[in-house]
Amino acid sequence: MKALLFWLISLFTLIFWAYAGLDMFLTLTGNEIYLKDFPPQMIAWIQDFPLWRKALWGGTIVLGTAGGMLLILQRKLAPILLWLASLLMLLAFIGYDIMMAEGVKYYGQAGVIASGVMIALTMLLAWHASAAARRRRFKH
């Protein structure tokens, strides 16, 4: 049962981060079908992020997706990449979006809560990877 749980959570980790990449692509390219339920001013604000903020967003996704793949392969680097992705996501959200760029105004209460839940989820997934690496003795 523990093995099945490991594989299910690990697969979810990879899917979560891969979907984050799709979300970024669809948001920045202005996909009307995907974005139809989001406030237009929030989408415009996100699309106008400075290049460094978009790069940080993309880098976070690359780290998370690589961490998810390495978790499935049971590599020791997986927890490090997943923790780094979580921390960068937190830093970008609080440090730039909320503190420097009026994020509360654009995200709205629901968006801030949803972002907080996603950040907490990434940390739980990183914790899963760390715990699994200790129990399963991941390879190099």
C-alpha cells in the first residue's frame, strides 16, 4: 500500500508541475478558451509581468517538473529541486506579486487564497519527496 501511495503522489507531482507549464503557456499566449473565467485585468497584469518575473515563473516550473520526473526515477536530487521550486514560487508570489506589484488588487481574495493553497501543495509534495528519499534510499 505504501508503494502504491508513493507512486500515486509522485505521478500527481509530475502532473501538477507539467500542468503549471501549460497554465503559464496558455496564460502568456492569451488563450481565450482557457482564460474565459479569469478577470481580464488580472490576465493583463500577469501578461505585463517584467521579463525577469516571467523567467522566474518559468524556472520554477522547470525545477518542479524536473523534480517530479526525478522523483518518479527515485533520484536524490528530486527533493532538492521540488523544495527549490516551492520556495521560488513563494518568493515570487509574496516578494513580487503581493509586496511590489499590487497582487492583492489583481488576484482578488479568491486568487490569493488559491495561490496560497497551491504554494502549500507544492511544499507538501516536496515534503513527500524528502520523506520518500529517506525511506526508500534514493539513488544518486
